[in-house]
Amino acid sequence: MNDKKPKPERAPGDPGFWRRPLPNRVVWLIIALAGVVVVAGIVVSLALGVRLF
């Protein structure tokens, strides 16, 4: 028996979800979020007295 779900049909030119380029806004949002995480990490480490450099 084949219980696998059939793959949904997609257009011949559609590369699929994981190969579609991200919208520009999403890319900048990811970059900004990564920057916030890095800055927060530096602030917390300095507040705890950890020497980074």
C-alpha cells in the first residue's frame, strides 16, 4: 500500500518553497534581527564583566 500523500502540482517554472528567493524586506529583517542579537550579547557580556577582546 502506498500511504504517501501525492505531491501538489506546481507550475513548471516554480522552483519550490526552499529554492524561492526571499523578499528583500525579509532579508533585511533577518539581518536586523541578527544585529540586535549580537548587540544584546555584547551588552549582556559587558554587564556581566566578561572581557571580549
